[in-house]
Amino acid sequence: MKIDGPFYARLEEAAAEAARLAAIGYDGVYTLEGSSDPFLPLVLASEHAPGVDIATGIAVAFPRNPMHLAYQAWDLQRFSKGHFLLGIGSQVRAHVEKRFGTDFDRPAARMREYIQALKAIFACWQHGAALDFHGQYYRHTLMTPMFNPGPNEFGIPPVLLGALGPLMTEVAGEVADGLIVHPFNNIPFLEQAALPAVQRGLARAGRDRGDFTLQLNAMVITGESGQAMAAATRSVKSLLGFYASTPAYRPPMEAIGRGDLQPELNRLSKAGKWQELGEHIDDDFLEAFTTRGEPDEIAGKLLAKYGQHADRLAIYAPYAAPDGMWKKIVEGLKKEK
């Protein structure tokens, strides 16, 4: 199991941040597509933390053509000497249609075809296969020598799919190289919904679990003092409230019998009462969706919770904390795994 850390630095700070995360001991770093581009910082991460895996976790797929992502992935795989993972996802309908201004119809079917298109492009470049992809949503049939980057000496970059719903998770098992499990997760949801969906997808494609990477994102609440713990708890409660207000994220709540909370949080979000969302997250909700405890407890708790499932474990902690604390946690994970 590899341990990944969040790489949220602004571009001008990315070089120093990558070196910092490498010094903590993370095996990989991942970006999010939030208020900045998820690809550009990874160039600096690869340059200033060579040998560390770099990944988009995730880049929003549908506003980009598969050919665009293929070129970006190819370049990053070559530049990082084989340490790049292309993590993509659909985002939710409102953002795709209203923020990016593109189509969101039949997202699972569209994503299946998207990944198939990516792999057809990669096969053309790496193995010289004819580019002859005809789909319902994407068509790629022209690749002249001038635009063909040729074989990648570090191999084809793996494609990981971020998914939450059963159909999209099945698509991951069927055509992707791995699944990125959203940090808004709990063990009943993982074991009763997500993993069975992966298995259905793998079975449909005649693939084995050993051919597939499962990256689990884990929300962590910890701190070296009572004040730090309280600040971390407030930050995570706010984030959980935000996620729980989104209709598409209701399934993990249903898995622990808390689906009835979602409509109320959605109402508050539509009223612009963002600051109130975290107030509805109680201790039972925290216990299900996070791993919390003293710093010296976190490694053991994470391994007990996720160790039997995760090939990569991504730490998700949206608050400030000392590097030394995280270094000990990461060392503990690597020692005990």
C-alpha cells in the first residue's frame, strides 16, 4: 500500500510544497480540480520531488476532449519517468452543465466511452495501432506522424476513475485501471456498495482484482493539542456538511441510515447558508466518515479501517498541522502496513 498526500499549492508555491510533501514521506501527491488547474503543479512536483508519484485526483473529464487529456498524460508520464497516474471523474451535473457549459447526459455510458477512447489513443501511440475509434460521443480516426508523439519509454499512464454511484463505479471496474474512492465514504458504503460494483465491472470485462488499483481517500481528524483537535474537527465538519448537501453524494449517507439529512442540508446550501452546514454533522456522522484520534493512534486506526482494501491510501485533512506530526503518521503507516 502506498500513501498519498494532498497537493493543493498555488502554482507559484508548488515547487516548495512538493519538496515538503516528499520530506514528510508520502509516496505520491495528488491535485484536485478546484480553483486552479490540476495539471500544471504536477510538472513542478515531478521536477522538485523526483521519484514521487504524481496524480490528478481528479481532473474533470467531460469538458475536455479525450485527445487533450491523452497529450497531457503522455507528457507527464514521460517527464515524471513513469510516475504519473491520470485520475479523472465526471463531477456533478450542475457543475458540468452550468460551470463548464457542456453535456452531462448518460454520464456512466459517456465515461466508459471516454476511457475507451483514451486507451485507443494510447495504443496508437505506444504500439502503432491504427486509430479507428468510433463511439456515440467521441470519434478519433486521424493520427498523422506530425501529431503522434510515439512510444513512451515509461509505458502507458494508468487511468483511474473517481466514482461514487454504482453505475460509474462499475465502469471503473470494467474499463479503468483503478478506482478513486471519494473521501466522503464510510465502511458500510465501501463494503456493501462500492467494492461489489467494482467486482461486477471487473467480471464483465473478465479482469482480476490484481489488475486494478484501489485508491481510498481517508478524512483524518487529529491534532497535537486540544485546540488543534477542535480546529481540525470544525474544518472537517464544515467539509462534510458541504458534501452531504449534494444530492449525488446521498448513497454513502444512506449506507449508515442518515439519508434523511441530505434534503435539509441541500435546502440550506440553496439558501446560501453555507456556514450552517457543519452544525448538522454530529459525532456519529463524524465517526462513520472520518478517522479521528490522537496523532499516535491515526496510523493504526487507518490500517484497521482501510488496510485490507486499499492499494493506495490518500490522506485528506483540510486544516493546518505540523509537518512533524504527519511525518510520524506516515512513518507509522509504512511501518505497520
